Amino acid sequence: MEKHILIDFSGKFQFETIEFLLGQAKEKLSILEIKIGLRKKIVNILIECLENIYKYTKFGIEGDYSNINFFSKISLEKTNDSFIIKAGNTILNSDIEKLKNKIEKVNALNREGLQKFYQEIINDGKISDKGSAGLGIIDIAMKSGKPIVFNFTPKNEKNSFYEIKIEISENIN
Amino acid sequence: MEQLLCEASADTPKVLFDPANKIFEISGESRPENVKVFYEPVLVWLDNYLAELKAQGKKEAFVLKMYLEYFNSSSAKYFLYIAKKIFEFVSCGIPVTIEWCYIEDDEDMKETGMEMEKMSKVQFKYTVIL
């Protein structure tokens, strides 16, 4: 299968990293001959993935987290008929259960179920101090129309590396 | 009422609420580092404007134009707060509508507008940008 890498980042993540990587992705996508709707869908999903990394990366214990094992990662690649976004960041082991439950819930819902869940959270959910509304994962699932592939890899007694993979078909909509 | 103006940046939209010239618009890209910090003052301004109109007994119509190129999911939550706030104007007999602009072919943006309309009960007018 032919693969074309549009962005590929691994390193320490700051708010400015979002702007930098989005700029790269928008530029690369604008050269491809794809519909505007698809391009916007990809960028929107990418925004959610980048913000998830920025807002939810957590290290648990004192120590050196500057090595490659704990770097945040994000990539966007184009295959023959779809776009793949892979995102990964370090989280606390204590957050795994909640996150896993949410993604499994979202993956089990059909389109109508996702819309209902979205309405529930957007109407009744609280905005956290960091400014998160808890809608990111639901929004990604609604826009991509496919299950979110996820994985947790233990790193030390406090941390695991959390990775998601999202596929966006070129023929969506 | 003093106008509200926030110039656009790479991650925040332009917000211009200018009652004297009847311009109400939110446009650009919305993914602020903290949505709360960016949008709370916008809601406060709308509250104050509604209080002023009520005090003066004015029921002048206006249109809030929303043309967002990109926005994050937490901004969507604030757009719904804003739309619900607009419904408070409508409930007071002030005819306000929301003009939701989207680029032709951007089905996600159109769908979000329709969801917002349903949830806020405000009348939306859809404008397709070619």
C-alpha cells in the first residue's frame, strides 16, 4: 500500500506546537486534490488530537521525562483511499480506566447514538478549569465515522503511553 | 452600549459586537488555549446588552453572523451558550437570528449549525460561501 507522510512529530509538546503542526498539515493538504469538506474534516480531527495531547499529557513521579519514551507523538499520513492520524502521549495509569471506558462507549455507538451522547455532554457537561468540554473523543468519532483504535503501553509504575489511531476515508460524506 | 471588539489571532476568532452600526459577528478560527477565558467576557457583554435593551424598552432586531473556518469541540460548547443567550433576547421579544455561514461542501459545519439551531431554539439562517 502506498503511503505518503504529511506530518510526523515526536517530542515535547507546547501550545505553540499545535499552531506549528496545524500550519504544516493545512499547507500539505492544500496541495492535494481533495474536496474542501474532507480537508476541513481532517484538520478538525487533527485539532482535537493535538489539543488532547496538550491538555491531557501527565507525568506522575519526579524523574527524567525528557527521554524519547515519554515524547508526545502525532502523525498524519495518506494511504490509497484514506487518511490516518496517529496520536500518542503519556498519561497517568489512574486515568486509563476512565479513558478506556469513554472510547469503548463511543466505539459501540452508531451515528444516532453518538449524536445523542454529544447533545447530552454539550448541554449538561461542565467546562474544566483547563477549558475542556469532554467532547473531543465524541467529535472525532462523529467526524471520522469509524471506530477509534486505541492502546495503552505501561511505562513505569505511574505512567502509560496512550495511543489512538483514526482513519478518515476519502469517500466519507 | 460600548462595542465589543476582539481582533482575530491564529487561534482565536474576531468578535465584533457593534450595536451602533448593527454589526454582530464572530469569524475566523476558534481554538483558544482556554475557551473559558476567551468566551466568558463575550457572554457577559451579551448579558449587559440584553439588560440595557430591556431597561430602554427597545426591541430592535439584529443578526449574529457566525463564520468559523475551524473550531475545537470546546468552542462548540460556547457557541451553544451564545446561541442559548440569544434565545433569551428572542424570549424578551427582540427578534434575533443567527446567520451560520459555511463553505460549500463542508457538511460537518452545516450539521453543527443545524444541531445548534435545534438545541438553542433560535432561528438560524444558512449562508453557503462559494
